[in-house]
Amino acid sequence: MPETVRSFAKINIGLCIGRLRPDGFHELRTVYQTIALHDVIRVEVKRGTGIEIRCADPRVPRDDSNTCYRMVDIAMAALKARGRAVVNIEKRLPVRGGLGGASSNAVAALVALERVLKKKLPGPEKLRIAAAVGSDLPLFLIGGTVLGLGRGEEVYPLPDMPALPWVIATPAIAISTPQAFRDWDARGQQPDRADARTAIAAKLTGSTCSDRITEFGRAVSAWLGSQYRDRIRSSSGVLAHGKGRAESPLLELVHTGIENDFEQVVFPQYPELRELKRVLECAGAVYASLSGSGSAIYGLFSSQRKAEQAVAKLRRQGTAALVTTTLTRLEYWKQVWRQQD
Ligand code: C5P
């Protein structure tokens, strides 16, 4: 029997790029958050051999460069399964948009395949296979708010946070993540004036790549600690201070000042993306940022009405945008398996 699942997108709330490691990856720190936008993945196993990828979107590869192909290839062997695996991808998320669509699709294909075959891989093995296919796959085996360490593949669930409205702008720009990392590295070799200032500041303060990574960790740890210290949890799920002030944990997280380093290389190449961030901020976003290496830009809003007004503004300017919400871990898994309409 075929299995159909939803494959959700993520955004990065802050992304700190560290040193280039001997394995060719960069050390990275980020907070991933799953959101309620999704593709639909349908998997079946027929008689025969091989893997077939079907997708109406010509930008999606059908060969072994497709993350679903690589995932199913490894998973079929790990599950000691035989047959011709057919993966149908209904693409709704932007391709190369920084929302993790291809990574999410591969994880959705894995969990659907397990159901089709009525076999399960142990959780740690699934995480290992996901990490072998790509750095931001494992987060989709956790869902909700997730801390990403290592090259982004080492994932730890963070406490769920009450949902707030998010606006996601998806400009028609495809950005290559490996290229964005290369551009990040090249920055150090040909410093512009801003870089030179950063370099001087780094010299003065002694701050290095690893210091920045440590600082990111400190900001997130301090935020996590503050969620529990000196506070009581109100019945609405909002964390309240003893003196009555209450703020959503999501707002508190973005107020730690964590930023996405990719903005420093992507915005100079695509000034229209910096402008989109500015539009969101002017429309009242509490926090706006590039997601991953882009091109999606998101804004966090304190009310649905403000978020809808921001979307209307972006659309009038010719940019695709919509209002969505974050998905808690429980909601993520409920929605992955929810019957298709
Ligand atoms: O793991 P993933 O397939 O997403 O990585 C694609 C490419 O992005 C890697 O080959 C590498 O060039 C770059 N990358 C990196 N550091 C990371 C993640 C990805 O340099 N932490």
C-alpha cells in the first residue's frame, strides 16, 4: 500500500558559521524551527528493482542527486527490503529557498518507506542515515524547536514554544548553500571595509571563529536557563515573570540577538533580499531574518493582523509571501501523518 506524508519546512532562528573543518564542512550553531508549510511525499514499493523519483517540477532532479533517492537507496539496504521504490514529490515549497525542502522530503520518504514496508529502523540509525545524506536532514526526525550543532546534523530537541504568526517571503531566487559557504570563506581573503572593521575589532577583542561559536552557545544556553529560572508557567503556556511581565519564549529567543551569518554574504549579492527584511521590519516584525542561506526571508509578528498586512504589502510589491505558524514537536508529527484532504 502506498503511504502519503506531509514534508514540512524549517527556518533557522540564528545561524553562526564557525571554522572550516578538515572534512570540508563548517562548524555551525543554529536553532531550527519547523513551520506549517509543506510538500507532499507519496512512497510505494512495487515489483522490480531500482528507485524512481516522480515530480512535476522540472527543477527537482530525478537521479541519485535527489536527496529522496539517496535516502531511499540507503534505507532499502538498511531495512533489507527488495522491490522498486517509487517516490512522488508534490512540490509546494521553494526549491533552494533556505526552508530545507529537499532535506525534509528525504526524511518524509524515509518514514513513509518504513510504513510501506512495515519495518522500522532504530532511532539512532535513522539519525545516522539522515546525517549521511545531508547536514540539515536530522532535524526533521525531531521536529519543533531543535538545536543544531556540529555541521548542523547533531540535533537536540529544545522545549516547545507557543506559536506566533510568521510571515515567509519566498522571492524567486535560488541560492546554492555550498556556494554561500565558499563565499563566506572568501570574505576573509578579500576584506571589504566592513570586514576590515570586523577584523580590527576581532584583533582588539581577541574574538575568533570559535569565540563566536561559543558566544552563540552562551546566548542560547542563557535563554534556555531563563525559561525556568525565577519564573512560573502560566496556563496559556506563556512564561511569566514574577512581577507580571510575560513574553513568549520565541520573542525572548530572538531578543538574545542571535543572527544569521549568511546575511553577510547573501545580502551584498542580492540587495533586494536585504530590502525585503527591511520591509518586514517596517511592517512591524519583531524579528526578521534570512533563513539558512536563503533566499526565504521571514518575519516574526506579535499579531495575525499585522502579519497579514505585511503579506499584503509584500505581494503588492510583487514578492510571493504568506502567513504561517510554527509547529510544536507534537503538532509536527500529528501533521506529518494526518490524512490528506
Ligand atoms: O550536508 P549538505 O549536503 O547540506 O552540505 C552541502 C554542502 O554545503 C557541503 O558539501 C559543504 O560544502 C557545505 N556545508 C558546509 N558546512 C556545513 C554544511 C554544509 O560547508 N555545516
